[in-house]
Amino acid sequence: MRRTIHRAFVVLAFSATASCAMIDHYTGEDVNKQVRENGISASAEVLEIWDTGTRLNDNPVVGFRLRVTVDNGEPYEAETKNVVSIVHIPQVQPGAILPVKVDPDDPQRVALAIYEDR
């Protein structure tokens, strides 16, 4: 009996971990977490947003077309998607200037850094 409970726990833990990884991949948060941890700070103007149709804890996954500016660099356009708290939607509208992180090895990998001050 004890062995059965242990196996069930292991299967449940593995399933939960796999589910989180799938959700992160589907929402783009797997890449965004890496970029936020290792990326270069920059700013980006929101040029366009769209609803991807995906939600995470009732918060939308929003697609962004951005004009990214890294210090001493030419502005360029990039697209990304980020989970955005429903209460922050008014702050990420076209025309807004947002803090972002940029992957130093792939400047097209951009993640919003709007929650880093917390």
C-alpha cells in the first residue's frame, strides 16, 4: 500500500511538472523567463497588440509588435507574446514605452520586463 501511494505521488508530481512546462511553452513564458534572467535591458514602443486567444489564470497572453531600442543601437522591430495581468492591459496599448529585456544572442527574442519592479 505504501509503495502504491509513493508511486502515485511520483506520477502526480511528474504530471504537474510536465503540465507547467507545457503551459510555459504554449504561452511563451519558457523563453521569456530565460530572456528576463539573462537579457540586456532596453525599451520598446508598442506598435501593435493582439489577443492570442490564450489565457493563464484568467490573464491574456498578448501578442506584441515592438520597436526595440537598446542603448547605442538602432531601433528595430520584433514580435513577442507575454502573459499580461488584466489590470495592466491599459498600460501596454500601442504608443506605450515599456521596459524589456533582449536576448544578447538573438535580438528578436524580447520579453516584457514590466513586473520586475515588484
